[in-house]
Amino acid sequence: MKTVRGSYKKSKVDGAYAFSKWVRYRNGRWIPTRKRVFLYWFKFLVEAEKSDEYQVDWSKYKGWGGSRVILSTKFDDWWEERWEDLFSTESRDDEPRYNISTKSPKADAYKLRLMVWNLRDKPTPVIAIKTGLDWGQGFQAYGDINRITNRHKKKAKEHLSNVSTGTFP
């Protein structure tokens, strides 16, 4: 069995060191991923609360402040008041009160899906241009752009459904 310095649960081992996605954020506290991922959780929660299609189960969000706070507070202000209690731990081996549901969060994908969701009533070419989906893939046929855009719409709906029940992504 390999002896690993700094071994932590859920860490990848490379040579003699274990690498973890955990981030030492502030005050000697750890958060399981970059703050940006929590920003998108917050933004999807706002969208779910504003939407008629989703019903947020606020009993899953004790300590978040409720609907009125989420809808009326900027993320950075909300984060400063709550990050330690909700998302941080003293050790990487501990489990935070609220954790993301994946080992490898993709903040850029969450950002793109949120943009697609906010443009959902626009025609596909408009969504593709405004989000850069047409550029990232090169100039593709309309069918390809439509397929890619629809995939991101579907994933955005999954995120909204998940945050409605207390998980992300």
C-alpha cells in the first residue's frame, strides 16, 4: 500500500502527494471547491425561486435566509455573512453543512447553462450567438447549434430541479 503525505478523503494520488479540490479559503477554513461554484448554485436558486415551473423546498436550505433574502441580496454580501456556517470546515476530512453533489464541478458549464436559461425564450441562433456556442464549436450547421443549445437548456432545467430540492448541480 502506498504511503501518501497529506492524504485526504476523495483525493487523487500523484506520486507521494495527494491532491484535493478543496480550497483553503479564509480564516484557516476549507471549502470543497472555488467560491464561483457556490455563486452559480445561488444564481440557479434565484432563478428557480423566480420561476413558475419550480417550487423551492426551503426546508432544505436552513441558514440560507429564505426566499426574501435570496431574491433581494447580492451574492457577495450573502456569501460574506454565511460561507463559514454553510460551506466551510476546519479540516478537509470533515463534511460541510451544504456540499455540492459532484467531485468535479464545472463552473464554466454552469455559467453557460445559466446564460442559456436566461435566454430560453429567444430563437436558437440568438442564444448561440449571445452565449458563444456558435464560436466555440466553429461555424456549424443549424442542426448542430440547435442540438448543443437544447442540451444546455436541458442541463439548466436539471440544475433548477436539483436546487429546488436542495442539491447542486
